[in-house]
Amino acid sequence: MKKYGAIIIGSGCGSIIVGETMAHGLKAAMIDKGPLIGGTCLNYGCVPSKQLIYPADRIVDIQDSGKLGIAARVENIDFAAIMERVHKSREESQKDARAQLLLAEGLDFYEGETRFVGDRALEVKGERIEGEHVFIAAGSRPFIPPIKGLATVPYLTNESLLEMKEKPDSLIIIGGGYVAVEYGHFFAAMGTKVTILEMADRLVLSEEPEIARLLEKKLAQRLSIFTGARVEEVARDENGITVLTKGAASGAVTRHKAQRILVAVGRQSNADSLNLDGTGVEVDEKGFIKVNPRLETNRKNIYAVGDIIGRQMFTHMANREAATVADNVVHGGKAQVDFNSVPHAVYSWPQIAAVGLTEEEARRKHKVAVGRARYYDVAKGEAMLETDGFAKAILDAPSGKILGFHIIGPYAPELIQEVVNAIKTGGIAGLNRGIHIHPALSELAPTAINRAEPV
């Protein structure tokens, strides 16, 4: 049995751990199931999805240009070319990633499914290896709900849709989270008739309710949205796919028909493929690995990071977790990960970005002050004729500490960063000390924060 100082399962954020452990003299092995290496973000998530969504943004920009006095129209959309760009980008990324693995002197790379066969001992393709430290970064996969008839139809996921070459005439999306609203925006911009079916009473449940309402209002101008709609059955015939829903309030059964369907109801941990019973590593009721703030499992020298722990499932957070746990191991540190001030974005139309608590969450433990600013309240937003977008600040009323900040509108993912930095550094005072360019959208954050009043 080959022995290593560090074994890393997963080549997404796990690559950060490989680099850090090898740089400090630990003999390392990486295991990845393949065939695509580099993790979800590179192959199925952030990178390819934004390569698709960026053209969709430009299409809607053109369609909305009339409000600025510009007569413009989209004459042609080359769906196949847009998809081909993703395919070529992923091909090149795979070549680069594999080349880096081959050039990594002293790294042993194992490609294939793996399972624990003992405490910090693994088997991959019939070979057994053992590590002094084992880092589990094996990610997640699309969750497929047990809907009657679903297994009998050729449904899409966020992974399989990337292989499409022809635009569907119509598409039903089951789910109303960030994957659903991002791809709903994309396909609607491409000219597909899109229907979103969400079981809850609103889209993007983790967002501020007033932000979710505005997103639904804006998306509903371009596609059909049914909330409170529980999917009961899926069936296929020569004319396409039929989805039956039952209304949460009315109990009425409704039939929805489309050429294709996309299942986007969440993520499932890949921990179930690793035979964790062989280690005693604990998982929660949904199958995600339990860790403490130092990313340690309940078993000595076994750690878990990224999607497989089910907390703040964003690439930037996974990378921070990987860097933290690797640094702790090689330097004997005790650094903890802060899960409370992690920013995220939703690249639908309009865009959403947020950090920290919602108002409802904040009220559970704090006396809160709330401030709001519309894009139109700052000169650049007025110039853009952006009348719908807004920012919402949630503060601890006694101390003025920023508890949460939420934006919906153009460039929201870029605008949130100033607030993220303020939360981690100088707070409101630090944010106000910096001079903000006028006119610029960066004036939105201080405007919302400085308007905060106790509620």
C-alpha cells in the first residue's frame, strides 16, 4: 500500500490543497473520478454558465434599449456558436489542467472512482493508498427528485444542457433557485418559450423577499412563472413532455407542455459514493459531511471542503476553505472559516448580489436599522434610466455594524464587493472615509447604508 503525507479527493478546490501541501514537503496524491477534471465550477458551473449568460445579457440590453431612445433589434442569434464557445473553452481548460498535473513533480494522480477501505485508506482502480492527512473535496451533483415518470423522459440538468447544439422551442424548468432563474433568463433570451415551476411561494428563497418579488416581476415579462406549483408527474408523448402540477393553495391540477425539461431543484453531496462507513466520518441528514469551523471532520486528520459539506456552496468559498485547511495542516494553525459574511450573486436578469443576513434573519438576534436606495437615487442610475433596481442595507441599530446588504440591478455582483470589504475591515466608517466617484454606481452602497433607520 502506497503511503502519502496528503491525499486529496477532488480536483476543483482540492488543487489548492495539493499546491500548498506539496510546497511544504508533503508527498501528495490527488484522486479525481474524471473524465473532466477541475471541479464543477470549471466544467459545469460558474465558467460555462456565465459564457452563456453574457450573450443573453447583451440581447436583453438591446431589447430594452428603446427606453433610452435607441431603436435597435436582434436580427439573429447563433445558438450553436454560443454553445460551441463553451465546448472549446472547456476543451482548452482540460488540456491545461491535465498538463499542470503532469508537470507537478512528485504528485501522483489517480483518475477513477474511489472509496474508503479503512481509516485514511482508499481504493482507486484496484490500488490501495493511505494518507497521513486526507482532504475530501469531492463536490456535489444535481439532485434529482423522485417525481413520478421523471426517469422515463430525457430531462436536462445544469450539466447535460451544456452538450446541447440546438435551441429548444420550449422548455419547462422544475425549480426556482439560482440555476433555474439564470438558465430561465438565458433560454428566454435565446428565443425559447420558458416556463418555471416552483413549489415554494416565491423564487430564490434564500434572497430578501422584496428582491425575489422584483426578480419574478421582471422575469415574468419574458417567461412564464408558476409559484406554489408542486410537480406531481412527468410524461412523454410524440408531441413533447407534459408536466402535471398541483397548486399548493388551490389543489388544482395544471398541465404544462414543452419540448424539453430542465431539473434544477438543488444539489446532492457526492459523499455517498465514498463509503464513509469505512472511516466513521459523520454526515448530516441530507448526506453532507459534518465539519467544525476548521473544516475538520469527527475523525482525526480527515478534512472536508467545498460543496460536499453543503455550506455556502460557492466556488469562492470553497477556495477559501481549501486555503484555510491546507494552511492549518502545514503550519499547525487553528484558523477558522467565517461562514457569516460570504457574498454571492445570481446572474439572472436583473442581477442579484448579497452578503450577510436577510432582515428576517437579523431580527432574530438584533435590533435592526434598515436603509434603502434605488439606482435612480444616484446620478449614474438616473442616467441609465434604471427605475427598478435597488439596494437594501441591514444594520445592528445600537452599534451600526453591517449585518447584511442586498442588491438587485445592473452590476450587482461588482457593487457588492465594497460592502464585503467594509464588513471585514473598517465598517461604515471605513466605507464613508473613501471618496466615491460622482457620478458612479458605487455611490449606491453608501447611500443605502447612510439612510438606515431603526425599524
